Amino acid sequence: RAAKSTRTVVIAGVPAGLLQDEVMADILTIHFQKSRNNGGDVEEVTYPTRDKGVAYITFEDEEVVESVVRKEDHQLEDWRLCQPYPLRVTRYCEHVSSSSRTHLLLLP
């Protein structure tokens, strides 16, 4: 079984503050388990995170990460949401900053 970090994706664009956190985590689980979203068995959903609108999804199988990331258009849809929300799905990397700015420390 692959390491947890290789089975995890980062989801950006989660609508924050619309629903209770547990409900949003359930909606994310359902979305990423559906075959039409190239999904698979979800092991864990981490939401909320310290970054607003960001969630982490860990799949049971590393191969699901590849197919989920390859899907171009993830639209979070549920009857509890007033509209579809586009999601950005990327591979998890422990060294990636959630901010779009990267700071480099140059040592002599």
C-alpha cells in the first residue's frame, strides 16, 4: 500500500461557510467516489483545513489519484448547494505552499 501522501490530492475552490463542515466533507466524499468524476474509494477527507476553501482527499488506491487529477473539469454539485462550484484538483506535495507566492531562502 502506497504512502498516504501519494494517495492524497489537494482540492481548491471548496465553497467555505455555506454549509456545516461535516456536510461539506460528505459532499466532497460523494463527489470523489463517483466514477463519472474518475473517482474511487475515499479513505479520508480533511476539511476544513487551515487554508480557507481547501480540502485534502486521501484515496485507498494510489491509481485513483492519477485519474482524478487527469479529469479536466471538476464541478462540485449537490442539492444542498445553490450552484455548481468548480474545483481545482492537484497532487499533494508536502513541500508545496498553499499560497501562490513562493519564498526562497538563499544561503551563502
